[in-house]
Amino acid sequence: MRDIERWDIFELSLDGPQDGNPFIDVHFGARFSHKHRVVEVDGFYDGANTNRSSNKDRSSGVYRVRFMPDTPGPWSYVTTSNRAELDGVEGQFTCTDPNPGNHGPVRVSNTYHFAYADGSPYFPIGTTCYAWNHQGDELEEQTLGTLRTAPFNKMRMCVFPKHYTFNQNEPVYHAFERADSGKWDYGRFNPAFFQHLEQRVGNLRDLGIEADMILFHPYDRWGYATMDAETDDRYLRYLIARLAAYRNVWWSMANEYDLMRAKTMADWDRFFRIVQESDPYQHLRSIHNCHQFYDHAKPWVTHCSVQHHDLGKTTEWRELYKKPIVVDECGYEGDIERRWGNLTPQELVNRFWEGTVRGGYVGHGETYLHPQDVLWWSKGGVLHGQSAARIGFLRQILEVGPAQGIDPLCEDWKITCAGVEGEYYLCYCGGNRQSARWQIDLPEGTRFTIEVIDTWEMTITPLEGTYSGQCEIHLPGKPYIALRIRKVT
Amino acid sequence: MRDIERWDIFELSLDGPQDGNPFIDVHFGARFSHKHRVVEVDGFYDGANTNRSSNKDRSSGVYRVRFMPDTPGPWSYVTTSNRAELDGVEGQFTCTDPNPGNHGPVRVSNTYHFAYADGSPYFPIGTTCYAWNHQGDELEEQTLGTLRTAPFNKMRMCVFPKHYTFNQNEPVYHAFERADSGKWDYGRFNPAFFQHLEQRVGNLRDLGIEADMILFHPYDRWGYATMDAETDDRYLRYLIARLAAYRNVWWSMANEYDLMRAKTMADWDRFFRIVQESDPYQHLRSIHNCHQFYDHAKPWVTHCSVQHHDLGKTTEWRELYKKPIVVDECGYEGDIERRWGNLTPQELVNRFWEGTVRGGYVGHGETYLHPQDVLWWSKGGVLHGQSAARIGFLRQILEVGPAQGIDPLCEDWKITCAGVEGEYYLCYCGGNRQSARWQIDLPEGTRFTIEVIDTWEMTITPLEGTYSGQCEIHLPGKPYIALRIRKVT
């Protein structure tokens, strides 16, 4: 019997009919059972069988169903289909303990935070390469090489290619076949497009990076932003059937949904419901705004994916939606002319800290002008900036902090602070600020150590002694200073 | 016949009764006439006659009336009083042309800007030393020495002494006499207090600095913030009778009026009306908020005196109130622990520019920790920071720009810009930003020169050639960069 690692992908491939339109005419899926639990999973048609060494008829098509088992032990399955040759195929496998580094999918934990399914904490430190997976293998491999040593554990990326300033190139793959008329045949997906996408999602998984998949976006010259509702829905179900078994997938309904003129709020609600009902594993779901927030309080939204430059509002958003706040887009380090892409590295790092000490999570992006228009923010490649290293420094600090995450504790004239009351405080004085002293009011009767963190220089300097109650401490009198205050245990 | 320079002070002193309470019992004033115009001016009691060489009875009191003539030519006057010895005294003087450097009082000009009475432009570049005039002569002279070479042409200062953090010292003078009970006798002013104040206002005038006189403020341990209405009103009239003839006086009803719990909105309205009706010269009037703006649209408000950290709202405030916007307080350069006093010099300069390119005016203050608590922001002394020089650089740029002032022209993803359409553009890219190129859309058919201004390094670098229509220019890719674009004439 086959062994499948917990939260890895079990895949069953069957040959089946290729006549008619298998994407639409053939229904195929499977029921996976463990003890009293049965999970129904959609399969998908993956195109004509191109395996020349196969014993099967070369005119057959390939059907696959993928499953991510979340419980160790014996599982069995039986396929279901409206075509006899695909129906009632049975089998078993054993779900084994995960290998090191496989912590399962990420879930919301402790209302405002995240954790892997195995309970280990996950602090999202994301970056953005919207269209990196549409750049061809050479650049895509370079991007993966960069990610190997970069500090990021989440990647925002679009399923569809991107048309925008600095993004004029034609993608390698398209999602649909062309009809004889030269127009897209929206009834026929292009399996190569999705196979390539899966390859890249798998590459990210192997690097420990969550793939925040953007399902729709407005930057389009090919028609992906203006498909009809039937095509939209079929696309969603097909993508989910293919990708949901990847443990590192998140679903972002859209980037800047409010710029997509062809969609209504009812469309977005429907997309959420389709994703919610189609994904057997309930991967994280969000939607990303340009100007106006979607109502993140709606039940199918697992966390807030925010575009906003003012991280000072993070606490307010937490209180408004009672969900994790991920400010995926607060401006990017770079030197282009647009305001969203001309932040100094200092300012981007500053925004990370401003969001962090208000109990939120912030995302990275980089937009330096490049002779071939290879800007990390959309195409990947290599990093040119100085913020990524500092963001990695912040990640290290979070990962040795409270496992449950840190929540906002105070924000006043002097300081902004998140932590766990009486245990742990991470305080930040701010960019553009240079206090030379702070008066801090710590709980009486408990001793604390205080460390001065230079978030830009990436140094952590312990202050001598321990502290309790009201204390005044001296600071370097320069910007980008934080304090870590921990209970002596 | 005496000569009095235009916009200088004509003063008539008369000896009069000292019995009873001359501050309340004696009414004294004068009518000043030029051709068909008659200006009624209040005089004031200035205390017992201490001039030993005087021929007069040493038990007499001194009464003065001051007048600032605004029209050259012959003037005559006649005093009015409820006491015979002060009534009907007549005289003449000639108002002569002003000396160089005397441009008269500052007025609102061109809706959002200011100009001196002689028509020369005035661009307010203010600083704040709230209580500098209560620190004793040694420190006060040092402050004046600093101001002599500093770039400021406006000073925010309180009539009353200040009690606050870093401000625990007792003032040299108090505004009232003490009664035998040890309590203040609010019916009797202390002339020495006001004489000293006038001396300092005159010192500022001689340095070309407008004195933005804060009439009330909440930081008080002596009782000035909680006087009854009768005392408040008498104080206002007395102060105006003494000070209004100083051409460099502005009236600020309060600092952080909304923190003064003992006052109602009706009180503030009344104060404005009293100042408006008592000041024969209609000096500028404003009121300064902490959290909530007073309705600056009210008719007696000449300009908006704002406390706010976000200069991005300047254009909005202009549109809201249709008056000049002076952001007197946007945070100070310094290293104290409070957010309002720990800005880096870069950030304060940045805020000046952000306000300027939105058609507003911004104020300076400095709050570096000092072993004797001599912080410029309240006590004066010397400047320790780095922003003042850059603010002076901005002042120079404004003073060679359009005389009518610059108005906001555009604010988009790329640039914020104020100027005069088709003639002059002052653009600012921002702090924390580092665009390496800008695409600018200049009017077609007109040639412009472009200069790159490094607002921090204080350099102005002309770009080669001239520009018209859509153009792309290369920038240094660092923060604090502005552009000056001027029509070729």
C-alpha cells in the first residue's frame, strides 16, 4: 500500500475519454474515507494522454484527482463519474507522519494570528511577485534562487498573467485554448498553463513559502478580467480541483477587486462561496482592495488582506473585523515615480514595525527601475534593495517571541506596543523619530529585562540590570528604535 | 510738530489720578483724526508715576494712549476720559514714510496668503518659544541673539507664564497684583508684567519677527486659565490697549483652546469679538487647537492656526475654510519621549515641504533634552537642531517665488505641486521616498527650466536645457527632493 505523508498530495491518475469536451462533459471525483469520515473531492481533466510509452490508447485523456490527507492512518477511496470507465475505481493508501519542515496548511489561530495545522506558529512575512510565474523558466528559476535565501514565507502571485506598466511582455502560457476563430475557447482550459502553475506552487512549498494565489485581477489585455460568470465559476472550480491539495495554497479572490469594473459585489460574494464550498481543506481566503475595503466581516473571509499606506490604522481594523490583519500592500521599496513604489528601504521597514506593534502583519515588495523592466514586485528576479534583510531580522524576533502572537497593548504619545501583558512587550518608537529617553510603566512586582533594538542596523543591545514599575531609560536618540521587554523567568 | 513713522507707535503719556482703582474707575482714550477719518483708541493706566525727576506729584499715576498711524500726513488727537484732568487734551503729529524694513502689519492677501500693509509679500516661517518672555533677561537676551540669525519671521509666544513638563520655574513677572490675602487681585494689573512683554514684542519687531501672541492657554498653576469672564474680558481690553499699536502683533485666542475646561465655545466667540472690536488696526486673529478645530469659517477668524501632524490635509483645510492655513504645530524636532517632540530634523523639514506644496505654511519648534530643561520650544535659548537652516533655505525659495504665494495645483500618485499655473511650479516628492525618475506633464507651447532641489542638502541643481509638454526627467533617487519649474521669460 502506498504511503502518503500527512498534508502531502495523494494523486490518482486515470485514463478516460477525450471526445466531446471533457472539461465540461465529464464529471469526475472521488470520496476519500478514514474511519467514519468521508471527504468528497473534485477531480479534473488534465488533457490528452501524451505518454508515448503508455500501454493505453494514445487518443485517451488523463483524469486526475488529488487529495491532501490531514489525519495519519489508513485511507481508502472510490472514484465517482458520469463515465463508466472513471467511476467506482477503488484504492487505499496510508497517511504517515509528516517529514520535518512539513507543518501542514496555515490556519487562523488566536483570532488575530496564524498557525500551521501541526500547531507551530506561523508569522506571515510576505513578498509580492505578481507575475513571476509568467516569465519563462530562466527568470522563474532565478526568482526561486532568490527566495531560497530571502526572509519571506508568503508569496502573493496571480494565476493570470499581468498587463500593466513595466509588464508588457507576453506570458509563456495562457489558461485557455484558442478556438479556430483565434478567440479564446473559454470552455477548454490549457492544461500546460495549470501544470506550470502547479510546478511553481510546489517549488514555493518546498521553500517553505505559502502561495497567496490571486484568482482575479484587473491588469489585463487578454480577457481574463472580463470573462462571463459561467467561465469565472468553472475556472474557480477547475483551479481548486487542481491546486487545493497543495498545503501551501491561500486563496485571494482578487488584487484590487474594486478596480474590476466588470464585477459586482454579488460576484465577489459568489466567488467566495464557490471557493469555500469547493475547497475540501478550507485554505485561507481573502480579498485585496485598492481604495475601498470589502466587508472582511463576512463569514467566508478568513483574514483581512489590506492595501493601505497608514499602518497606524492596524489596531482599528483588528477591532472592526476581529480577524488577522495582513497589510499585503503598504507601498514598496523602490525608485519608480509612483507613490506606491518609491519608498526608501528605511520607510518600508518602518511600516513593517508600525504594523507589527499594532498586532498586524505587513508585506514586502520591491520596485527599482531596471533596464529590462524586471521589477521584483511583478516579475521576480533578484532583490536590489535593503529592506529584505531588515524584514528577516524582524521575522527572527517574532519567531522567538510569544508563540500565540502579539496583540496591541498601548499606543499613546510616547510609544506603540504589542505583546502579552505581564510577559512580553515589543515597543516601537517610529521612523522619523529620535527620542533619547522613554518613561515606561511596567507592572510592579515583576522583573523585566529590556533590550534596545535598532531595527535598521539590526542590533539588539541589552540594558544592564532588570526593571519594574515606572522606569526611565535612555535611548540612542535616533530613528527606527524598538524595545523588547521580557519577563525574567 | 512730532514726526511718527508710518506704522510706528505714537504714544501720549499723561499724569492722572492714582486713587481708587484706576484700572477700573478711570476711562481714558483718544480720538485720532486725519482728514475725514477719526479712529477711537483706548488708553490704559500704567501704574504709579515712578519718575523721580518728574515735576509732577509723585503720588500721581501714568496714563498712556498709543496709536499706530497707517496713513502719512498730519494727524491730530484729542483725549477722552471720565476724569477732567485726562479729558480734552489735544495735539498733532505728522505721520512720515516708513523707514526701510518697516513694511507695516501683516494682512491676509490673495485669500490663502499674507502680505505686509505696504504690499510686500510675507511668507510666515514661524517658530515657537511659548514662554521665552518669562525666563529672565539673561536667557531672553540669548533667545533674541539666536533669533537675530535664525530664519524665522514669526514667533508664537504666550502672554501668561507656562506650567508644564520641562516648565516648572516661576516667572519673573505676574500679570496681577497680589491682594493682602496673598491671592491675586484680578482688578489690578501689574504694569511691570506688561511693560516687560512690550519690551520683548518690540525686540521681535526690530528683528522683523511677527509676535503671534497667545492670549490664553491651559498650562497653568497660577489661575490664569480659570479667571472669571469679567477678568478675562478686562484683561483682553487692557492688553489690546497696550499692545495693538505694535505693528508686529498677531492675536491667537489660545493655544490648545479645547483643553481649557473652564471655557466654553461661547467664551471663545466672545473673546474673538472683543479682540475684533477693541483692536483699531485689525491685527490677524486665530485660535489654535489640540484635538478639535474651532470653526475657522467664523467671520472674526482671519486665518487657520492648526495643530496637526498630517500636512497632507492642508489642501482640504484650505477648501474647507477659504483662509490661509498656518500649521503652527505639526510636531517638533527633538528627542523627548512625547510624539510631538521627537521628530528627526529631516522629518520636520519634510513636513514644512509637504505643507508648502499644498499651499499652506508650517511652523517650527525644537525640543531637545537639556540638562537645565531649557528647550527652545518653550524657553528659547539657543538652537541645537538641524532643521532651522533647511527651513531658512525654504524661506529663500519662497521669497524669490511668486509674490502672491503658491496654490496647490496637483496631487497624484507621483507628485505634489503648488505654484501659479503656466508660470511656476514647486513640486515635492516627499520624505521616505526616492523616485529616480518623474514623468511630468507641462503645458505645451511654453518652455520651462527645471531645477532639482535637495531640500535637506540645500542644493539647487539646474537640469540642462528647457522643457515643454510631456517630459521624463531623472532624479537622484533619494528622499527630500523637490523640483522648481519656471517659465522661461
